Amino acid sequence: TAQVDDDLRNYLDALYDTQSKTVQDQITRLLVVNAMEATSLTTWKEKLIETSTRLKITVYGDWTGDMLATYQMRDNDSNFIIIDKTGIVRFAASGRTDNSRFEVIKTLLVELATGR
């Protein structure tokens, strides 16, 4: 499922890179991996660290399924969620995010990061 939303990931990476340091500091980017079926914790943890380093974002292993359940994510699919500073889900989508939604996502992210 990692490649399902490559277009969105690339778009968001480029958007993030164009923001000022002040705006970047207001954003937490997190990749959550469903790790409930992990059989070798050492291997999984090493992979998560490797992926985090490669992508330059925090990678979190959901070992218990709590995030999957709490945010009603679709199992075995790409899930994209925007959560504001107060913990309210402002946007959620599963599967491939159509490119036509990118500008709406951008507007929401910029508004949340800049307090507009």
C-alpha cells in the first residue's frame, strides 16, 4: 500500500519544502505502519527506522491496532488524515487520493499551519 498514494506524498513533500521554517515547525508529519502482524519485532523496528531516515519523517508502528481503530483507518490500504492541533480530524481519506483534491488539502494545511 506504500505506493498507492505516491502522487500525494510527492505533492505534500514539495509543499512542505516550500514553506518557511516557521510554518514547517507547525507541522508534524507522521507515517503510520500497521505492525500488528509483525513476527520479528527487531526486523520490523529496524525497517521502520530505515524508512524514517529515508523519507525524513517519523514512522510509527501501530503494534496494537489502536490508531487503526481510533481513526477508523481502512486496514491494508493507504490512509491519509489531517488532524489539527486540538486533535480534531479535519480531513480523512482511504485509498488513492485523487489529484483533484490536492489543492483542497493544500489550502487546509496552510490554514492550519498559519492560523488563518
